[in-house]
Amino acid sequence: MSTSSITRRGLLCGCAGLVAAGGLAGLADLGRAAARQRGTGGERLRIGYLPITDAAPLLVADRSAAAADLAEPVLFRSWAALAEAFLTRQVDIVHLLMPMAVQLRFGLGAPARVLGWNHTNGSALTVAPGITELGQLAGTQVAIPFWWSIHNIVIQQLLRANGLRPVIRGAAARSAGTVELVVMSPSDMVPALANGSISAFTVADPFNAVAELRGVGRIHRFLGDLWRDHACCALVVHQDLLDRRPAAAQAVADAIVAAQLRIGADRPAAAKQLAGAYLPQPLPAITKALTYPDALPVRHPDWQPQRIGFQPFPFPSFTTALVAAMHDTVVDGDTRFLAALDPDRVHDALVDDRFVRAALARAGGPAAFGLPDRLTRIEEIDPS
């Protein structure tokens, strides 16, 4: 029996429930086995994505001009399914939740490397229309897309800052000020909010925009108003792509950087390119998600938290702050790998920014994206 068959059987029999729950716990051998499943010759590089605006750079990248010979992107419906496809070598390039990339590399031993950032911001906390203040979430369920997600990390920071306590695997109680967090595929969140089975969800757009346009939800806070220009999704590849096909890795980085510039230059045009071809949501929702007006009520208007950003450079300060925050986040899964992680050392082991630095230089330098010349920053976090 082939390695891929054994791996698939293990997933279906022993780990399917854990994968569906969003934790990927119990797959420690999968990441290592995956490295032996596929060669790294001249094959076309396969792209996996979720139907969210976070994926936009991968979807609008000029595949015909990329020396890496990129294949047409393949749509997945959940983060767990996308991660499984990456681990089992069904796809080579994915946009993955940044905390999930940390988990794959250090929790599962997968040969995953972050090539660069796919985008910043782009997510929100959307609540049922009748909820006007955060305290009303006590005693209810709030959906998150994955345990190891920036959404779970930031929503827990927000809840605690407002006197609420997140709980998992247990009913929430209004009297105790607890909020039950449940993992849900992004595509299921709007219907769940509409039928009242959850009181709120936090996820990437355009699902927040869809809820507002349908009148079943209201954006309460943009996550970029809590953590300025945070990286939600990173561009993740296998280590051997960087080792054995550096020219292909550089071509991918060049294509993504060029795509990010094009999106920033004409967001309505990007929305039209995404609608129908790659994202199933209606064009008005995708356009709204890419072009939220500056007049929206936010706590930090100078942060432009409603604006999904497209810039590729992975700041080390973010990785450090992210890993520190992961230590304080409640998840339904194995967290033992965190004990061995020094937040100050994770970035160099996880991220390889050589290719994106070269791509940035070709695209006009950091200034083309409004980034500082020295490519350093101080994280600004306000969960209140």
C-alpha cells in the first residue's frame, strides 16, 4: 500500500474528527511523511485556496508569466481541508492562517515555510442585528474559522478586555459572563447567524460584507482596529521548493508581489476579476469587502482597520508577538509544542524572506507598498 493511501486512511479513521474540529491534532507524522510523497522536479505548482478575499493575490496573479508554471487554483471549503491538502501534497502553495503555519511547522513537524504575507487585516467581528454591545454575547455561541487563527487569538483578547471569558466544549452562561467559541467553516457562518444558532462570528471577508448586505448581521469591530495591520494569511510553501527550485520560488514571489500592487491600484477591478471566476459570493459583497469607506466608525481611524491590505513583507515583530499571544489562547487541541517555542526565535525558523525581498526590490522597493525602508515596525495592539 502506498504512503498516500496509508496517510489517507489515518485521516479518515483516526483523525477525521479532529481535522473537522479545526485542530489538526494527532497528525504529527503526517507532515513528515508528506515530504516523501512527491518529487520536486519541474511539475506545475498547484495552488489551494479558500473562497475569501484573503486569497486575492494568489487568485489574480499572472500565472502565464510566472516561470514556476502555476496551475489553476483549486477551491477548498475549510481551513482543515486546505491544511490536509497541503500536508498530503495535493497542493504546493496555499494561503494559510499565520498561527496555523506556526502549528504545522512546530506542532506537526511539517516542512512548511512562510514565503511572505498574502495580506493584512481583512477580517471583522460580525454580530446579530439585535446585539449592540459586546456584553450581550455572554451566554451565547460565537463562531471562529479555526482554533489556530488570528481570529481566535484576537477575539479572545477582545472578550477578556471587556470582562468576558471564552470557553470551549462547554455551554456558555450569561450569569458567568462566558462565551462559547465554536469552529465553523466560513461558508456556514452567515446561515448560522441568520437562523440564530450563533450570536456572532469572526472571519475574513467577504462573509462579513455578505451578512450586512443580507441584513442578517452587523460588523461590530474590524480586527484591524484591535491589531494594526496584522497578518491574517501567509503564503506557505514546502521547504523543498525553496531548496530545490529556488527560481520557481522567486517566480511565485514576483507574481504575488505584482498581483498585490495591481489589487491596490484598482480594487473595484480586482473585485470583478474575483467574482464568479474564483469567489462564489456576489460582486457587491466582494466589492464592499475590498472598498469599505473611510467614514466607518472605528476606534483607530488612522490605522484604516476596515481596509484589507496587500503587502508581502513578513515583519519579524509580528511573528514574535503572535507566538507570545498563542501561549495565552484557549484552543481545543494539543498545545504542548508551544512550551518549546521562544517567540523571539520562531520567525527565522518559519519564515524565509529572501524571495520576497528580491521581489520587493524589483517592484520599486518598500516604498511601493508604503513600507518603511528598513522593513521594521513596532506592533500596535489595542484589544479594548
